[in-house]
Amino acid sequence: MASGVLLNITEEATCPICLDLLKTPMCLDCGHSFCQACITTNNRLSMMGQEGESHCPVCRLSYQPGNLRPNVHLSNIVERLRKVKCSPEKDQKRDLCVRHGEKLLLFCKEEEKIICWLCERSQEHRGHHTFLMEEVAQEYKEYLQEGLKSLKAEQQKAEQMGADLEKQRTSWRDLIENDRQSIQDSFKKLREFVDSEEQKMLKMLKEEETDVLNDLAQTECELVQQSQLLKNLISDLENRLQGSTLEMMQDVNSIMKRIKTFTLMKPKNVSKIQGRVFQAPDLNGMLQVFHGLTDAQRYWVPVTLDPFLHKSNVIISKDQRQVRPVFSSRTLIFHQRNRYEDYGVLGSPRITSGKHYWDVDVSDKYAWVLGVYGDNSPDANMMGFVRQGNCYQHVCSLYQPKYGYWVIGLQNHSEYKAFVDSASSNASALTLSLTVPPQRVGVFIDYNAGTVSFFNISNHGFLIYKFSSCSFPENIFPYFNPMKCVAPMTLCSPRS
């Protein structure tokens, strides 16, 4: 009778979350009490998940975390229970059968529970196989040890899953941050025209971020709950194995069932491909000029300057992305004789098909020529684009498509030219009228379509000039000429 009352009181003083005696009991509005640490953890997990609010783990009524109050009365009961559990009298009673008051010395195989000699003779255990508890203790100890080993392996898997989940979170955040930066960079050039479009795209990206992180948070919440159950089960097993044989065998059927039924559920992965919302800004119909640039920039290639095909009158940087002219006594002689010295260099990769795009920074320069070059000339030497032995009255005579050049350039600080073919020996270039001087020029070549386009990146991607119906040779290369201007020409990166 007394043991039954004590059992009922113990159940009332047990935390429904950790299933242990309450520690610092906190009472909810609904009347249920929990350990302060347990209900705090539960509240945090609820807020991280899809619920967005806190609910009592027992009755599911919502509550405000600020309304939690200490349950002093229940705390006093718990302290008294702890003293009773630690008393020698309690330890002695645990050795006795609750029903008959006799010592628990036998073990029933069918029921997997410890019994006394009167239990063995009762109708309930008639025909069952019973053994002295010490005879089967080693067998069950091995079972429990194997179960502990298996659960610890599962715990390691859970920890690895948690680490993988954190990597997913970091990877997703980096990916979303890169997409956000791409959107901001794209719309910065046309803020006055496309501000509303930028906000719409950012909203779409934000929704994707929220959806993905919510999925990851829910998965993490489920993993935390599984890990907590796993820790509790492992702790129970360790306590049993460290205690006496009686303690280990007490309710062994229940612990065996918990071991057998526990399965660690693997968190679902959020695919980076499935459900992607963000796409490169499509401004067609909103700004036709800018659409041409965004379409070209989808074919951005990492162009570098070829250090093996340049001349001694230029310097190429170590990263092969910048070129500037070098003036020497030989240069002065060429200038005094009115002869043209070529500062041109080729870039990589070699172009044989497809679409290709790159950007060139020409800020601070008062003269430059850039575009593409291919050996179309029947009288060209090994270097093709190097014609230092010929004399030109005007640079326009050199830079023509029939000689393998599809280029535009700047002369005399403000004269922008497109070097087109001319039947006259006294050739002149096509003058270009630009409202905004380009500090950065985009070059786009569609080899199969036979076109070369130049964009003014400084003026929202305005089309400077387009060569059409080009007869390209088998191989063409990016071409750069810093001319006689000391400021460098620099290849830009996609994010610059």
C-alpha cells in the first residue's frame, strides 16, 4: 500500500520531458510542471520550428514563456522523495517483491522480469522457464552491452548528421549571399529604372532563403529531439550497467524494447538544385539596351593576356590581366620617323566557336584599341598582328576586318572609332557618338553568328558598336592595345 502511494507521488514529481525527478520545477498556465532546463529547451525548439509559438508538451495548450513560475510546493516534495530514495530502507525494499514481500531471486524468461518464489508458483507464471537471477545475468548483461555499443554508434551517426546539417546551412547561406550580391550588382547600374524589379527579385530570394532555412531548422529540431531520446536511453543503460545486478535486471523487458524499437531517422537533405527560384535578371521589355548586355554576360569567360606572344614594348602583370606600354629610345626613333609601333597583345582562350564575353577597364586612358583578332592576312608574318616592318600614314589602315581585326578604339582623348573595312588606301574609321565616355567596355563575340558587339558598361550597357556578318578565320583571339598611353588596360572579373 505504502509503496503504491510512493509510486504515485513519484510519478507526479517526474518531469514529462526527461522522465527524471523534477529539477527546479517550473509551472505552466495549464498546471503542468517541468524541469526549468527541459521546458526552456522545448520552448527554443518550438520557436525554431514551424509552430512559431510555445505549447505545453503534455496538453499542447499554448503558453507565454514569460508566465513560467516556480512550483515551490512540488519542489519541496521532490526534495523529500530524493531523501527517501537514498535511504537504506528504500534500498532494502527494492529487493522485495511488491506483491508478496519476498526476496526477488528468480528470473522468468517468458516475462523477462525478476520474481520471487511465490510468484513462480502462481498461476501467472505456471509453465514458465525460471532461473536464478545470477544464472541469466551474464547473458542479459552481454545483450545490454551490445545494445549500448549499437546505440553509441547511432549517436556518432547523429553527431555526423548534425555536422553535415551545419555544413548545409553554411553552404546555403553562402549561395544565397552570392545570389543577393549578384542581384545588387546587376541593378546598381540602372537603379533609377529597375529599383522595383530589384526589390521583387530580392523578395523572391528572401522567400527561398526563408523556406530553405525553415526546412533546415525543422530537420535540426527533429534531429535534436532524436538525439535527446538517444542520450536518455544511453544514460539509462549506462546507469544500469554500473549498478547492481538487481538494478540492471529491474524492468529489463522495457529497456530491451526501447533498444530494439529505437531507429535514428536520417534528416532529409535540401537539394540546391530542386526548387531554385533565383535566375539572372531578365530586363527584356523593360530596357532593351540592358537586355543585350545581360544576355552577353551569361557567356563570361576568364580571359588572360598571353605572356608568350607580347613584345618588349609592353609590360604584362603577373596575374596576366593588365597591360601597359613601355617607352624606350627605340620607341622615340619610331615616333620621329612617323612610323607606327604596335603595342597590341593577344589574350587567351583561343576562340573557335560559341559565345564569349569579357570586360576591359580603360579608365584614365586617352587612347586604346580592343576587340578580337584573327589571322586573315595572306602576307602576315608569324606573329600575325605584329606589322612593325610596314609604314602606315594612319592607324585606320591597319585595324580593318580584312586584315583580321574587329576592333574599336579611342584616339586623342575623345575620338571614338569603329575600324571598319575601307576600299580606299586613305582609309578612315567610323566615328562613334557616345554620350557617356566608357570607363569599362564589354566585348561579346558570337562566333557562329559572325558578330562582335561592344557595350558601354559605364552607361547601363549601352551598345557602342556591333560588327555583323563577320568572316572569322579558324582561330581568333581577344585583342588589346594600350597604345601610347601609360595608363593600363585591365581585364575585369565578373564581380568587379
